[in-house]
Amino acid sequence: MSSRAHDLKSDLELAKRLADVADEISLKRYQALDLVIETKPDSSPVTDADKAVESAIRNEISKARIDDLVVGEEFGSPDSLAGKYCWVIDPIDGTKNYLRGVPTWATLVGLIDPAGEVVVGVVSAPALARRWWAAKGLGAKTQFNSGVNSGAGAGEITELRVSKVSKLGDASISYSDLIGWGERKDKFVALQERVWRTRGHGDFWSHMLVAEGAVDIAVEPSLSLWDMAALDVIVREAGGKFTDLNGKDGPHGGSAISSNGLLHSDFIKEIN
């Protein structure tokens, strides 16, 4: 097991500082005319900003938490996470938005404990001037104009709470697109005609809207750990539920459903 002291408040403050570092780099490169874009082996894009953000975060963690592991989208993960605290980094979630000048992108920073539970999460979206964060047992919060460039204009910090909608017919559902749904696609499309509304907000944004109570369910059929770790604890601390499409708790199942909790089991039954 990890020998370091378990101090969630300290870990959360570190996660926020890591987000500050990320924001400073990503904002400077956002909409830059000389932004370097490459294609990864899985055909997804990566920019020089993605790599620079992850490198900077890894460097800060290596100085502040020398015994902790790091998993990141751009530079991989250790062979085993067993028995260690592990920081999970998505340097820019929404890279396609980022490179096209769409402001809905964010840096995601999560901390997983030795038992595999996400205990700290920060989502920082500087182009939207928004940040969300949570730590296990400490609640979930959000702030406008948060981060390194906020200055005196930072808004009030507010508590996050999920909605109280209890019927699928009254629900607002957010998703990214219809790619990757496989045999569940027809059921999901059919369900959209029976709920109150659906919108394709996508990526981190869908799940943060659930945490805010603005959306009741957010769903994505194919994700990686770094896409979900930070989102998981924020949704749960806001009073919601976070599982994969089969209903398994946590961000380890390769897919994600976040909800207000009241609609979760009914939604899972509909798509399965």
C-alpha cells in the first residue's frame, strides 16, 4: 500500500494547482495559428497543447507526490496501479473542439486511491471560464471565472446538486453522438422519442450539467479511464450516480452513465 499520508483536502488543493498550470498552457495555445495537430494510431487528433499540458502536470506531480503513479492520455500508464495512489489526467478533453475553436474543452484531473475509488476530481474549462471540483466526503462545487486568470473577477463558489426528476418521460438526456453504441443504438434512439428532451452537449460538459442539475442523464458508450475519473467523483458528490452502461459503479468499465440517481436503473433497463 501507499505509505503517504491520506489528506484529501491537500490532494484537492494540489489538483486545483495542476488545473491552474494546465489552463495557462492551454489558453495560450487555443486558436493559435501555429497549433500543431497530429493523428494518433487510433485516428484521434492530438495537439502540441495536449502534450505540453500533460508534461507540465506530470512534472508538478513528480515534485509534489513522488510516490504516486500517473495515468495520462498522451503518455500512457504504468503496468499496474495496485496499492498506489494514481493521478489520472486528460490534458484536453474535447481535443476536436479545441482545434476547431469550439470553447467546450477542459482539463480533467482525478485521483484514484489504492482501492480503485476516485477520491478527488477537478474539471477546468478555461475557455468557458468554469471550473468544477469535488473530493470524497467534501461535496462538489463550481465557480465561474475560476483559475489562474480569474483575478478579482472570480465568481461565488456554489454547491453542486443533481436534479430531482424521477420519471424518464420528464428527463433531459445529454450524449456525444451515436458512434460506438453497437446493438444498443436502436434502443437508445427509440428512447429519445419518449423522454422530455435530448441534446448532444458531449464530453465532460454533459456530466457536469448532470452534477449541476441542469441535465438528468449523461451517457457515452465508449470512453477511457482518463475521460471519466474526474467526472465520477464530482457527479457522486453532487448526489448523483456514475456507472458504466451495465450498471457497474465507477470509471473502470469503458463507458459512462451519470445521472441524478433516481433515473439510473430505469435508463439502464431501457438501453439493455
